[in-house]
Amino acid sequence: MEKDTKIEYADLHIHTTFSDGMYTPEEVVRTAVELGFKAIAITDHDCIDGIPRALEAARETDLELVPGIEISTAIGDMEIHMLGYFIDWKDPDLVSRLDRMKENREKRMREIINNLRANGLNISEEDVFSPAAVGTIGRLHLANVMADLGIVKTPKEAFTRYIGDGMPCSVKHKRLEYTRAIDMIKGAGGVPVVGHPGIADIDRYIPDLVDAGVRGVEVYHTEHSRSDNEKYLKVAEKYSLIVTGGSDCHGMKKGRILMGGIKVDLDVIAKLKDEAARIRSEIS
């Protein structure tokens, strides 16, 4: 989506150190300002802890900070990432549900660590749950710790040899049902949007997602091809969904800074705000 740089743009899919990104909320804001963005969304995995720091960092700039989240969920046997925009990140029910999800993640992580130790690998809970660890701790965090400890040469090796799905030390993740994720987002006054549908084979489930309350689709994403863009533009038109887009930037975690590679016009912000207002009027 390369356009005249004089037009004002947004990036609606960015992660921080509170999930699996390498940049703090403050570094994300600073990078976005340097790249000339007028709006960004913080969408950490199953976590809203980075939002207040990002809001504070953006307060003295012209950057609009959209409070968001990316919830890992499932439909059938497929994993889906559900984005939520303009959520009330202080909503007590949302906070309580995310706390329970965090507890389940940590329980699973301890089981994986025990499996690694049972396979003769020298790693402890203290290595993974360090005081410096914040927000959501997932398998990517564990893989990076394993690489730092010299247990594997790269985080990718940790997945392919030990902790990836079906590997000896993996523990099955009990994913949240997609309808519950949509209800969580809408219950907090946010707009549920299907994240990067081109990465997983979920096209057959799109009618079910729309029926459950999805109001947008992430058409533009770093890993979407041009044909993906065209396909999901048609999907958005067919179901009257808001077209969103974002880089899915994790700082340097993917080898390069993805922010700036995907740009959507600011009118999507107005559409999301209007939809959020409608959702809040329905639940009030």
C-alpha cells in the first residue's frame, strides 16, 4: 500500500515488550513518530498492560494511540487471531478475563519447562519468569530464553526440536473459543476484527465469524500477498466489514522493523470509532 507520503497514515497492528515484541511502548511510539505515522494501535497478545505507557508516551506528540489487543482464539481446529480496537482497557470484566488467561498461560509454561528438564535440558522457572519479564509470557519468549542460555542456537530451533506443536516438550494450548473472544472485545466496547486471515486457512469460517459479531477484516498485512489483499477486499465488501491493516511489527524480532511497510489511510480510524460507538450504545 505504498502511497504519497504526504497522506497521513496509520499502522493498526503493533506489539511491544508486554507480549512478544522487542520495543517498549515508549520505543514503539518514538519509532512511529519518526516514521511519520499519525496513528498506531498497540495490539499485544492477550494483554493490555502496555497501553497506559504507550498513551503516556504519545501524549506529548501528534500521534493518536488506539487501545487494542490481539486475542488468540480458535474456531474448529483452526487458530484465529482476533484483533480488538478502541477497547476500554480498564474494563473490569476484560481485565479479569485476561488475568485468568495469563494464569493459564503461566501454568502451561511451567509444564513445558518441566518437560524440558525431564529431557535433560538445564532451564529453570527462574530463567523464564524473571523479574524483567512483563506482560504475556508465551513460547516465543521461552524460545528466546533457550537461545540466550545456549540450549539452542536459534529460537526457531527451540520450536523445531522441543516446544513446537507435536514436539517432545510441547503442551497443548487450550485456546479460547472464538465467540468468547468476540464477546470479550465487544463487552469492553471494542471493535472485533479478524487478524491476517491469509496466514491461516480460515476462509470457510468467515460467515460464522461475521454471524458471531466480527466487524472488520485485516486486509493489509506484512505476510499477505497482493492476491490476498484483493481476496479480502472482496470479503470486506460482501459482508460490509471495515478494512484494516497493520505491519504486525515486533521491533527487530523478525530480523527487521516491519513498521512502515504497511500503511492504511486515517479514514479507517474514523470508521472504527463510529463502530465502537455503536457497540457501546448496544451494551449500555
